Amino acid sequence: MKLQLENIQGYLAHGLKVKNLNPFNDYSGGKEILTIDGTYYLYPESKEPIFSMSFKEYSTGKSFDSCTPILRKLELTKIIKVKGVEIIPIVELAKIAFPLQNWELGVYVAVAEYIKDDIHFWYVNSVKSFSNNFKIYTPNQLQLFKWLYANLYDVDGLIDAGLAIDADTLEINPYNS
């Protein structure tokens, strides 16, 4: 599988960072981590469409072959920093799906107390869906996935396919700010 535009389009407006594979052979000033500014160009006249990105750090475009996207692994019970604030992703997602509950982290799930029993909320990776123990449809699925893309989570398994880098494997995670 080769990285394509459709693999990363959900991340482009959210400050997707990439590892520059040739930092000393371009005009990036030797910068290894770059931030896509959301601008890209597609050249459909070539055999294979060429995707070129411009960056906040400099304006020269790059192709997919010269950089690798950096994403968060889909570990939703792990504490992360978003804009300097520590959050637990599965709890934040549960608040979007069921905003009237008081959520906290359980074992691999978000848990909220309810009249007779606890409510559990979790993500099922094999079917790319959020679920709950109410045996009802989980509301706000579109908003839940928008949250995952906005927070740069690897929804489509690009890290496992070798097409993206797990941000936690870098010396400094560029998203923990």
C-alpha cells in the first residue's frame, strides 16, 4: 500500500506534522519535523497524481516520498496533552456522545454512573465504531470521528501499515504541547 491523499485528508486542516526524510536536501533549513499548513497541489496530468504540500516553516512543496505523516496511535485511554491541558480521550469522546453524564476512566472504557447500573462507552476498532452497554445506537458518531481526526489519531491504521509514524516513538512528541 502506498500513501495517498485520501489517507491523510482528514488531518490536513488540523496541523498534521510530518517527518522530513531529507532535511538537508531541501529548503527547510534542516528541520526534521514540519507542519502542513493545509495547502496542497494535485497534478492530475501525470501518470500518478503528485501530491505536494507547503508548510508553515517554509513554502517549498514536498511529495509523499520525501516525508512521513506523524499521528497518535489509537490508544484512547492514555492521557494526552491538548493545548497544554491533560485529557483522557475516551472520556472526552463519551462526553460528546452522551453529554449529560459525568464520565471518568474505567478499565479500557469510559464509565458513568446511571440509575441502576454503570454506563460503559468504548471504541471498537475492528468495525470503526463507538459502542455502549445501553444496546442503543451511539449518537454523534460523526462528531466523534471529527474529534479523532482533529486530535490526529490514526483512525485508518496507517502506523501499523508502515505509512505513518507513531508520535510517541519520537524523541519529543510534537503533539504534546
